Amino acid sequence: MDIKKIKTSWKDVRTTNGFRRTLTFLIFVVIAALFWFILALNDNIQDDFEVKIDIVNVPDSVTFITLPPQKLHCVVRDKGTSLWQHGVFGSAKVNLDFNDFSHDGVFRVSKSELSADLKNTFGTNAQILSTSLDSLRLTYTTRPGKRVPVVVVSNVQASVGKIINGEPLAEPKNVVVYSTQEILDTITRVFTDRLALTHLEESGEYKVGIKKMDGLRADPAVVEVCVNVEPLVRKSRSINVKIDHVPDGMDLLLFPSTVKVEYYLPMSKFSQESEEELEVYVDYREAAEGVARLPLHIGKHDPGLHNLRTLSDDVEFTVVRN
């Protein structure tokens, strides 16, 4: 498009009477809207606000057991010009001095005191119609915390062909708890909220809260629980058969003396198990007259081995007298 033609067309348009009348009309519309806005702001209106709560002058030795709220919601009625600045600049904030409201382990702000602080924030002419907090009552302690272990409460299940390898573990393993000395003396551990998961396909980390207890605060209040999911792999190996409950003066000869055992285990343990972690045995007390075979049994074994079975059900035996 030719720039010179555009400039020429614009010069022709702005010198017309129609353009001048339209421009004058728009200027008057803007002025009228501005006057209307100013008049509207001078009317009484009501609006919702989020008011930040800031507790100041808290000593370093103080730890709140009841966590202070970060903000409250309130409905305020006042002139629009007064409320407008709080809405635009987000300046609504209440400062509560710790030294003015704390006594003997309790930080308490009454309904009238909180209302007075809100009026100071919004101005003496403002009407506080409603608030999400009528008052504040927070417990605190000046005693040091106590470090205790975290016990994970869980019900987790892997999908078919996989397994939860090991117990779910919390990170961090320990948290610091704060409370009165009487309660701290009885606390030896804390528990997580129950973690319930099913059909897990892969390992994961899950944020879980520390179970709440009256008069006790845990820091951190949320831990990460690690759940290790692994595929099950099949393995087999030959095991020497042990003999139980042979009478004194007798011995047994087994044919064969070793049997093959098949089982499933987590992939990470495929090459880690040793001979001591799996036992196969026969029991002489199960010998029946006229039958020269004894059934095989799976004995002690690593709990990480699953679906164990011997590839034969029994073995032959011969009694040998010493």
C-alpha cells in the first residue's frame, strides 16, 4: 500500500466538518464519563477485600503452634473514593503487635480489637459489615523443638506384574515438633496421613501431611513419601534339600538331594540373593509306611521372593542307620 496516498487521504478526512463534529462529540463523551466516575466514587458503596494479617515484633525464641492466618476476608461500606485506593493498590493490611496481645503462651485478639484495627486500616468512616475472622486465638511456645522420626501410614498396591519393593519412606525422615513440655515428653514419633494408592505402574514421590494432633505443630508439616515400584522377574536355581526331625541313630539319603526352585523377585534383587536366603526341606515325620517319597516344602526365604514353587513335588529317600 502506498504510504503517500494514505497520508493524503488522512489529511483530506481530518479537514472535513464531519470529522470535526465527531471529534468534538467524543471529547464531550470522555468528559461526561469522567464526571460520572467522580460522582459515583463519592457515593457510599460496599466491596469485598482481602486484608493481609502481619504479626510484628515476634521474638526469635517464639514458635507459633497454631499457625497465624495470612489474611482475612471482609465486606466494607464507605465512599467509593476511599475504597478505590485499597482495591487498586491492594494496601489493606492489619499489623498486630505481638507484645500487645500475647500472654502466657496465648496470642489473643478480641473481636472489638480486631474490628478497631480494621477501621484504622479503612478509615474511621468505614463500616465493617462482616469478616471471615471474628477474633484470633493462637498458641505459641518459647521452648525448643524436639526431633522425632516420621512413620509412614500407607496402603499402596502395584499393578499386575509389579511390586512395591520395600516400605514407603518419608523424606525427611525426621521432623521437629513444638508443644508444651508435658506433650513433648510423651511424643516419640509422628505419623503421616494415610497414603492410599492402587495400580501403581512406576516409582513416585507423593506429598503427604503429618497427622495433626491437638496442641502440637510439626515442622515441616508436609513430607515427601517415596514409593519404589519395580517389575517382577522370574528366576530359578538349584537348592540343597534339608532334612528335619530325623530320629537319633538314623539318617536319610535323598534322591535327588537338590531340587530346582522357581520364584519371582524385584528386578533390583535379581543378582543379590544368596544361598542362605532360600531353604527347601523334607520332614521325616511325614514318611508313610510303604511309601519311599517325602513331600518338599519351602522353608525360610527372603521376603522379597514371591510365588515360590519347587519344580518337583517330592523326592525319594532311603533310611540309613548309623
